[in-house]
Amino acid sequence: MSDAQNKTTHFGYKDVPENDKARLVGEVFSSVADKYDVMNDFMSFGIHRWWKKFAILRSRIRPGHKVLDVAGGSGDLAAEFARKVTATGQVVLTDINADMLEQGRAKLVDQGLGENVSNVLTDAEQLCFEDNYFDRVSISFGLRNVTHKDKALAEMARVLKPGGSALILEFSHPLNETFSKVYDLYSFNVIPKIGAVVAKDADSYQYLVESIRKHPDQETLKQMMLDAGFDHVVYHNLTNGIVALHIGYVY
């Protein structure tokens, strides 16, 4: 057996062969794709919409910009980006999961935003775009599902133009210990039950809760971004650190 086959990584709290993780994550998102937006509202009490609005505000996207939305899921950010770049710009919505990408494509078409948006099935670790092409890159609640986060971060830096920036919106580590304990009680005892009722899939939401705890904390992710090729990184804690928005700049 090769070294690559021997390597393991986390899938929630389980250790699995690295080569299996993408398939397992894909099965999770194929299972929940048609309930993804509804579940986000239930789990966060709608606060996820504010988190995304904050990211969009901080993106400072202008008409004519080229924007890449990596692991874009059901297209929430891509839709707002498309409005901001106008007909003179370009938005590319990507995902590694065909079912999620179809959800995003359908949403954009329903909102009349299909003309300046492309939908591309691609892996965040191997983006199929040329160097220095995009003004902005985003990934929203997708990085924690990537097997090799360092590769995905390096790819995001690679495809950015000098002067461009990447926005990483992701669950993170609460700042207050008491709040963290309450958050854990809610996450592990309530979210899988909501998943069982709404999405008919408790196991997928158990994985999603566990994957949040395995994700790097704010300072660790900042250093990972610097190591991956970003020249400057800042982050903003949202809702007491439940979520953080990291912004990486290339010069």
C-alpha cells in the first residue's frame, strides 16, 4: 500500500483514508442538497444571512469585477456578487458536488441572474482557472470540508490578481468559554435532531457539527493563509466567534 493510501484525515470525529474523504463529504451534501437552505435557516435562526451580508459588504466588489465563489453551494453569495458586478463583470460559481451546484444554478436562474454567472464543477484543491484572473475569491462554509486546506488556500491565492482578495467565511471557535459550552449543547443535542426532522438525515448533520470542531481556530487559519501565499490577512469574529470572516490580500 502506498504512503498516500496509508494517510488518514478526519471526517467529523472519525479517522478515514484521505482518498475516501471527498466521496464521504459528497454523500453528505448530495443527501442534504434540496434542504440545504431551509436547514441553514433552522440551525442558525436565520443569522447565517447576516453573516453572508457582512462578507458581501467587506468584499468591496465593484461593477466589472471577476469573482470566483468556491464551494458555492446553493448560490447565496454568487447571487449577490452577480448583482454587484453587473453585466460588465463575471461571476463563476463552483462546487465539487453536482447536486449542490445544480441547486445554485437553479436559484440564480430563478432570480434572473444567469447571464453573467458560470457554473463549474471543480475541486477547490485544483481550481481549473488560470493564474491572476479574479479580482475576488470567496468560500463560504466550505473550507472545513476540504481534505487539504493548504492546497485550497494556495489555489485561491494563485488565481487572484495582484491587488485582489479572498474572503473565507467559516464556522470558528467561540471567544467565551461559557458561551462555547452552551453552543456545544445546542450543536450536538439539537442540530442532528433538526436534521432528522427537516432533512430526514441526522447523520449528515452530526458530521457537520463535528467538522466545525475540527476546523482550525482563527489565528491558526490566519497563519495557514499567510503560509499559502497571501501577503496580508485580517479576520473579523461574528456572533462571539461562532463564525469568522478571514480576508486575505495578494499584492
